[in-house]
Amino acid sequence: MPRQKRSALSDLEIRSLVAAGGPAAATDGAGLTLTISAGGYAAWVLRYRLEGRRREYTIGPEADYPLERAREVATELRRRVARGEDISTTRRQQKFLNKSPATAGSFAALADTWFRRTQEDRLQHPQVTWRVFSNWINPRLGKMPVDDIQAVHIVECLEAITSGGAPTVANDARRYIRKVLDYGVTLGLIPGNPAATLSTQDAGVVENARDRALSLEEVDTLLRSMADSRDRFGRGNELAIRLLLLLGVRKQELTRARWSELTLSAPRWQLPVRGNKTGRGLIIPLPKLAVQHLKELQELSEGSEWVLPARRLSKRKPGHIGPDTLNSALKRLAHGIDDFVIQDLRRTLRSNLSALGVRPEVSERCLNNRLRGVLGVFDQQDFLQERRAALARWASVIEKLDSQGLEAARQAYRLGAVMEFRSAVERSSLRF
């Protein structure tokens, strides 16, 4: 057993104890203890109780902490314990955070730790999320100490992103900042989250809903631009864009599609619940033109399980193309169409189905949208046959654009108007 002295210490007594060697321990009172190992290493330790349990906090070597300095540090530590803080846990958390390659204690360090520990292995495309940090958030908040960040700093960061023309990114950044700071609260590094009550309106982030749909002339321009630039644009990219236009599926639904989900002889695509934004599956009828495109993609995929396999294989990434692949390809395409993004293809299909005389509830089901209001509660029909006819009608427009040109395609809309009139008359007659 080490010998232990129980009284207030003096500098002379400390020198004597250190010279005598250990193991030994001498208390200065109120838990502050000088410990000396068998090898003669002397260090100050604060012993305290929290929630009925005995704990220890190593202040540091006696050589670095003279008696008065050790007492000052111990007094401050006791104040923190009195507030309910477990100072030993806090130290371990800070050491954990400081392992980050970023500046210790900074927002960038906490973000890096949060991302590696909670996100990186769970996301299909972690590089997309981290890009928001590296390109937008960290240049503005990264060097700031976590406990110095206030709501005003976050607002300024988001306003800078919005003024840079990226309101959607700003909204993503707001969510990521809040999650990182929540993680800081969980680790006990900060007492509260300054982003906790920050809404999109408070931050000045207004993400306007898009209402853009391509006109038939613009669809024709897009198709011709892809065909004319096929060598540079890529046939696989061209077929993917054409399928999005033909079927109105979400980009992620197509990029994650497996051949096992498709039956080209039937022909149909069993959209799985997995990864589906609506949380439900759907049978998508495939018009003949879509089947032709898929058969060509099947040859290009060279035995891959994915409809759109990744061009570069990696152990850390899935085997299908990433969510930014088609966006990047479109940005490089000189199509000359104003204010156009891939998401607008779904709205383009919806707009054109209406112009072709397709009933609204059928059009909504074609896009796998939930019907709104009372109709959404009581009308659970799948409208498979109606959707098959609607998508075939739209595919015939695209075929005419490809083979006969714009004027021939416009004839389908005149026919659609007549069909819509007849359908309205038939529905009206059912009421009497």
C-alpha cells in the first residue's frame, strides 16, 4: 500500500515527498491529491463524487503545476462539478474530437468526426453530402471554435450560400449544421444548439417550388441535341434521359434500378418499395419505345445487375451511377434550353399527359404521386391499364418527334383534345 498524507501541503513537503519517491499519495484537501508512482512520477489528481460515484481527474505533472497553480485549477474544476458536469467525460470527449485531422475544437473538426462516425458508411453517395461541407459550410464556419458559434453566424453562412445562387444547397446546409451541432451537444462539447430553432425563413432560405415544364419544341431540341452530341454526351446518358422523359420516374429510381425488377417481355417494371420516396411499390407499364431503350442499355451494361452501372468501380461506392452523373452530363450538353434541370422532366411528362387528354388522377399515378384530398383517401385504384395507354400515347409523340418532326407530333395533341372532350361527355352522362 502506498503511504498517504492527509493534510494541507506546503512546497517544502511536496519537494520532500517527490525526493522520497513512491508509491505515495498526499492530499491537499477537498480532493486535490499529489500522487507519486513507484517510478517516481508525481502528478496532481482531483478526486470527486458525481451522482454518488467516485471519480478522478488528472490535472497534470507536479513539475508543470506548482502548488498554488494546482489549487487554482482544482477550484475551477470543483465549480464545474458543482454545475453537474462530469469533467472526466468531458476530457475524453475532447480527446476524441481532437483526433480529427481538422483544427482541434473547431466546427470543421466536429463536422469531420460527426460525418465519419455517423454518416460515411450509411450513405450511398457520401461524397455528395460532404461536398456541401467542403464547398459551402467549412469555408465560412470551419475555423470557428464550436462553442463560439451563434445563430447569427449560421444565418450569415446560409445567406452567403443563398446569395451565391444556391438556395437548395443553403437548405441542405442548414440541416447539416443543425445535425453537427446536435452531435456536439450529445458529446457535451457545447451546452446547446444555436441552430435548433432556426427555420428556413429565419435563415433567409427561400426555396421556391419549381413549375418548369419543357414545351414540345424544347423536348424536340433536347432530343436532337443529345443525338447530335452522342459521341461526347454518351449513348448511355442519352438513353437514361429519354427514359426519364418517357416514364416520369424519379432520377434516383432509375439510377438504382436493377434488371431483376424489369420484365421486358411482359413488359413492366416492378418499382420496389426500397428507396421509393412514396414508401410503396408500383408496377410501371413500359411502352414499346422504352423497351427498345432498355434492351440497348442491357447490351451496354455487359452483364451488370444494374440498369445504369457505374463507369468506375469502387469498393466504397455502389455499382450504379451516382446521382450527379446525369446532371453533370446535361451541364456539358449545349442544348440551349433556358432554366432546365433533370427534375423538370417529370413535370414535363405531367403537363404533356394533360395536353393529351389523360385524366388528372391517372397522370398523378403515372408519376407515382399520392392523390390529394378526399380522392387520395378513398380512391386507391392503381389505374394500370389507363397508365399503360397514357404512357403509350406520350411515347407515340416522342416517336413522331424522332421520325417525322415537330408538326407531326403536334397532331397527337389535337387528337388528345378530342379524346378528352369525349371522355368528359361520358363522365357527365354517368351522373344522370
